[in-house]
Amino acid sequence: MTEHTGSTVPPVPASPAPRGRGGEVARRLLRNPLGLTASVVLGLIVLGALLAGVLSPFDPTYADIRNILAGSSPDHPLGTDSGGRDVLSRLLWGGRTTLLAALLCAGVAIAVGVPAGLLAGYFAGGIDAAGTWVTNIVLALPSMIVLLAMRAALGPSVWIAMAVFGVMLAPGFFRLARTAVRGVRAELYIDAARVSGLSDARILRRHVLSVVRAPLIIQGALVCGIAIAVQSGLEFLGLGDASVPTWGVMLNEGFRSVYDAPMTLLWPALAIAVTTSALVLLGNALRDALEDPARAGSGGAGAAAAVRDAVARRRSGSAGAVPDGGGHLLEVRDLRIAYPQGDGTTRQVVDGVSFTLDRGEVLGVVGESGSGKSQTAFAVLVLLPGDALITGGTIRIDDELTVGPGDVAVDQGRLAPLRGRRIGYIPQEPMSNLDPAFTVGYQLTRPMRHLLGVPRAAATARAEELLRSVGITDPTRIMRSYPHEISGGMAQRVLIAGAISCEPDLVIADEPTTALDVTVQAEVLDVLRDLQQRLGLAVLLVTHNFGVVADLCDRVVVMRDGTVVESGDVRTILREPTDGYTASLLEAMLADKPPRARPLATVAPDRSPARTENQGSTR
């Protein structure tokens, strides 16, 4: 395996200690007036329920028949009910049971609905179909009838009733999670996370769930309020367990004595109304507080050496590694990709593409839009859509088969151990490939911590070193920034740093300068050229710009309509193209002539690499 060389680790200035995530969320929550009010009110209610054994003047079931429906007194601050029981004691103990039952209901609904919705939205296909079918069946069942049937079969248990009701509410969480995931799973930063080597489980937990959490928090608060209302409603109708003190049972008792002692009805009704209102307000405030995630942790000087040690250990034990002098690093043979059409046929988008790429070499794949060059690159990364069909050919990395004819999902499993570790990816649209919910520092350190198992401090120091290597002079500030706080050129440099963070052997760059202005394009090309030469990377560069090819590449593959029309050494192709299509692409790069001004087969005799580089390069 080629040994990568790089600059020694420069001293890294100490960063301020990161603030705890929980503390920062709490501060943002308490700065919200509604959030503060709801937190205080709900906190007092919960505290009263938890301390019911200390605060209650009497046992909630103790009945004093001499004080039936008594008013407020020093012994009974809120009076007594129709059974002579202390209202305050029953209110405190009833709050404990009511709140726990509501939490049980919400917990069951979330535990059943959210994971199913995440899986259905992320993987689609059969999982989505099965989850939707079950959800529709549950939604078709009348909840109240199901609760009454369960009560008749299993008895008037508030715990069983709320667990069953949680299952009935789970479809709401399923649909909410599924809809949110389907809206985000096609985002480019999800593909970028997959290419960095993260597993589907980690992507769901860190990237997808962060998008879903806001509506889930609101839904969870609403479900708790609904659970309290339904539970109280059932008990108000006399369908609960009268021996267990709850707010619903107190409502039932107070309603029977509403003319003699109306206050016995007011207290439980007020407790239910205040609690449900506080839950809704707290859910909204907590959602807002959580939308600004914690910032990345601090680094330490010299800790990046741990990353290099981890890379060395990974390489020494990596499966399928081939010593230098062995086969090609990347070999694509007769690759064919098709997509099914509505009439039952398939449309071939890549047809018989073949090329090789060796260590330390830069290969350009060039062609106009629709030529199949990006589809070929995505096939190497196994990022093709789920309906794509590999109808023929193979892709091998170090003689290890990663893509073959058949299901794309099978190829995902083959390539998963290589992503991030041995293959890096530089995408076309930098801003779309960074998750807006996380800091730049978190997104740079995450692959190193997950794939290499290095500590946070080492990963942070290594990330800051990488940012310096791509021309960022203030890496500490960039690490603490969110994607919307940096420019497009800066974001592209961040993605380049991320692509080489685990020191891969192969980097695939898909139109890395298209979304940038001319000045920034030149800077990014300089960064790529420097890193490739210094680290000895093999680079597969996908572009439509022959100027970029002339600037960076050793060899070039020209594609048109899904096929390779010409390939060879860059200098030879630029000087003497043998195919008219290649000549037309070169003609379009001439600054002093309109595109296709001369016949396609005509090649200017003085077209040299230097001329092409000067006229077509973004430099």
C-alpha cells in the first residue's frame, strides 16, 4: 500500500472548553418566556406528584365520614369529597398516577411509531409498504371501542388502557417520522454521510432523527395531553378503577356532588387543564431550544498523531489490500446501468464503460450533461438510486469486487467497509452536502471518531490541521461555524478536508468546482493539485470542463450517451483527438471562437496542452 506523506502536525492552539449540550439547551429554554413559565408550572406539578408522600396531610384512601363534603379547613386545605377523603391528598397522589400513565402512553406510541417510521421512510420498498399497511389497519380501528373491549377483557387497569392507547396513537408518529425522512433522505448530505463510511443506523440517529425531532417533540407533548384527557374521560364515565386515585376519578366523584360542593370538581379539572397547557407550551419551547445543536469539542496539540496511528493500523489490517505493484487500484469493466421505464422497458444510461485507475494517478471522466459520467462515478460509490439496475460489468477496488450485475443493495454491503476508509468523495454542491443542523467541526470529526476510533481531542486536532492544509487560516472559527455561516468556497474546502480525513487511497471528485465562481475555482484546483501530489492520492475527476482536465489529470476518458468514445493520455487527447465529439468539446473551450465554429473533425494544428490549459483552465 502506498504510504502517504504529509506535513508534521503544527502546534494547535488550545480551544475554549465546550459548553455542555444539556446546559446550553436549558439556557435557551429558560430565555423563552413561555418556555420558562411552562417549565416552572410543570416542574411544580411533577414535584408535587413525586413528593406526594411527604406533602399529603392524609392517606388518599383514608375516609372520615364525619367530614363529608367539608369546606376548606386547617386540616383539609382543599376540603373533602363525598367519601370524606382529603381532596389535596388525592390531588397529589392522583397527579402521580395520571402523569405516569400519560408518560406510558406517549412512550409506547413513540417506541412503536418512530423506529418504524424512520425505517420505512429511509429504506422505502417493502419495509415502507408493510409499515403503511399495518398503520392503515390500526387507524381503521375505533380507539374508544378498542379501549372498552380491553377493559372488558383485562379489567379496569389504567396502565393497560394507556399502553393500548399508546399503540393506537403510534400511527401518528409513524406517519410523521416517515414523511420527514422521505423529505430528507434524498439530500446530498445524507449521501455524503454514507460515503464517509457511516452506517445506516448512525445516519438515522444523527442526521435523519435531527430533522424529525422537532415535530416529534411537539407530537409527544400533544400525545401526553391527549392521554391525560382520554384517561380522565374514561374514568369520568366510570370506566376506570375507582380504587386508584387519579384526576379522572376525582372528576367523576366531583361531578356527582357538583351542586353540593362544586369545588371538588374544580380542582381536578384545573389540574388537567393547567398540565395539558403547560405540556404543549413546553413542547414548543423545547423544540426551539433543541434546534441549535451543541458545538464541537475542543482539540489538543499533537493529538493528530493518534489519527495517523489509527490509519496505519487500519491499513495494516484492511481486507483486500494489495501491495504496490499489484493490480489496478480501480478497475471498471464493461459497466452497464439501466433504469426501468413506465412501459415495462429499461433505458440504458451507461453502456459498456471500461477504464482503470492506478495509485497516485488522476483520471478525468469528461462529457456533457447526460453523457453518463456521473452515473459511472455514483456506481463506483454505490450511490445509485434504488431503482437503478446494474445490467452488466464489474467494478473492482484492489481486485476486490464491489459492484457486479444485480441488486444495488447487495453492492452496498460490498462497498460499506471501504467507504471513508479507502474511498473519499468530494461532491458537486458544497452547501447541500453539509448538514445544516451540525457544526463544521462535528461533521469533520465524526468519520474519524467512528471509522478510526480516535478520541475527540485527536479528531479535532486532526480536523484543524486538515483545514489549514486546504488553505483555511482560521480553522478554530470554521470548526465552530454552521454551514450557513461560511461561503461556498470555504464549504468546498471543508469537504475536501473531509474527503481526505481518513487518508483514503482513492478520492472521487464529482464536478468539484462547478458551483463556484472563477476565482474560487482556481483556488480549489490549487488545493486539489497540492493534496494529490503531496499525499499520492488516486483521483477520479468527473467534469465537463476540459480546462480542469488539462490542469489536473494524467489520463482522460471521454463519454457520450453512456459510452466511452475516446480515452488516453491527456496531452495526446488534447493535441490530437481522434473522435469528432472530443474535438467539439475542445472547440467549445476556445475563448476566441464560438462553439462548434468549425467542422467537428477539424482539429486546430496548434492546439497544444499549454494553449488548451491557458484558454480552458479556470486558472
